[in-house]
Amino acid sequence: MSRRTLPDDGERRSVAGFDQVVTVDGPSGSGKTSLLLALRQRYDCLAVEAGPIVRTVAWWAERHRLSVADAVVELARRDGCGQILFVAPGSSQLAASELEVAGLPMRQRVFSGSLGPAITATSVDPMAVLWVEQLVRGELHGRAAAVSGRQAASRLVPDAALQLQLTADRSVRTDRKARQLAAAGLRPIWHDDARLLPDLQADQVLVDTTRMTVAEVAEVVSGLIDRRLRWRRSAAIVPSGGAVLPAPPPHLARPASAIARPSLSPAARPRSLPLRHQAKVP
């Protein structure tokens, strides 16, 4: 797919057409991928994760012994030749979407534990960040879509119609990621990125997934989507594979209680949804 040249910041923020986009921020293990997969199943919407794109840049730089900037230039060149494609669902089962570069699926390559330092360098490189934003916004423009990333609301799509931030207790997130990586055949090397998240934005709705299943998270978010965006639901409304998020440690388990539905009146938009359920979420 062909892309235009890298835009400046003013051009990036002036692009319209994101009134059907939902952003999902949150630390690793809070349930972003599971939510995107569930929303795609419920609404047949586009689901895009920024994380695997950042990882692809990092892998390309390390694999070809390039600087991050040079890796971005090479990937942008290939993108201009139609050699970069979004693939969904992620064949690695670790993401709701991933990239193919010149027919090469990134898959588990980009989730290698050895990429840690390269990913850190890539995630703060201005050119890499701008290129990731361009790719994501180019895919989302004018479409019903859910997108996740470390700065999905603050940078990727600040003009999205619905902005969410997921959270969960650290012990629960650690357990979820360990199970997820083990299921994918990867070493359970995980770095908590909660401290790298920006502060909660004024328009974001906070959802604590600590004690929730995938279906429960999807149901709450779907209620917001139905009322604000009016997406049309597809026939299938069960998360792919009937997956549930791993159970929390025993000391966090407690009886399920009713979901408290948020008020959506403009005068009193909630910043946090008091959801108290027996949990399970990756």
C-alpha cells in the first residue's frame, strides 16, 4: 500500500476523519489486545495495534545493523513500493494486528526478549514515532476502527471519538503476560511499562480490568460504543475462541457483583467505571 511522505506535526493533527475511531491505552497486561480482538468480533471493525509496528522498526534496525532513523527510512521506502501490509489477526497470537514486510510476517520475531533495548530506543526516536503515527492514521482514516498503543489518545489519534484507558493491578498484569508469552512459546521475559504511560487525558474513560473477563470488558466498552458511535454489531458477539483473561491471584478474587453502567450525559461523563467482577484478562 502506498503512503505519502512523512508529514509535519501540524499536518498530522489537521487530518480529519476519525469520528468512528476508538483508542485504547493502557499498560502491558491490562487487556488491550483482548479487547481489540473482541471488538473486531462484535463489530467487524478494523483493529490496529501500534506496538508491533514499533517492534518491527526495532527488529529491522537490529537485524540489519542500522540506526533507528535509517531503519525508518528503509521501511518507509518499502512502504512506498507497496511492500508493507497490515495483517489481522496477528499470526503470533500476541497482537490484534501485525505487519508483513516484503512478504515476511513479523510474527514472533518482534516479540523476542532480546529486543528490549532496541524497542526502548525506537519508542523515543522522533522519526520512528512519526512514521508509526503516519502508518496508523493512514489505516484508520474514515473507518470504524479500534486502535491501541502507549499513546493512542495523546499522539496517535487525539481526535478519536471515544478514548479509553485500561488498567489492572500489577500482579494480575504480570500473571497475564506470563501466560500469554508461554502460550506463544516465548520466554516469559516482561518489562512493566506502566511508568511510561502519559497521564490520563481529560476525555479518556478509565476501565479497571483487574477482576473482569474479556466478555465483561467488551460488554462495557460496547455499551459506550453503541451509545456514542452507533456501530452496527455483527452476528457473532463472542470473543474469538471464547478466550477469557487469566484468573487473578487468589488473594485478589472476590464474588462478582453487578456492573455499574456509566452515565453518558455530557454534563457528567465518567472518568472511571467502577467495575467489580471476578477477573480474568490478558
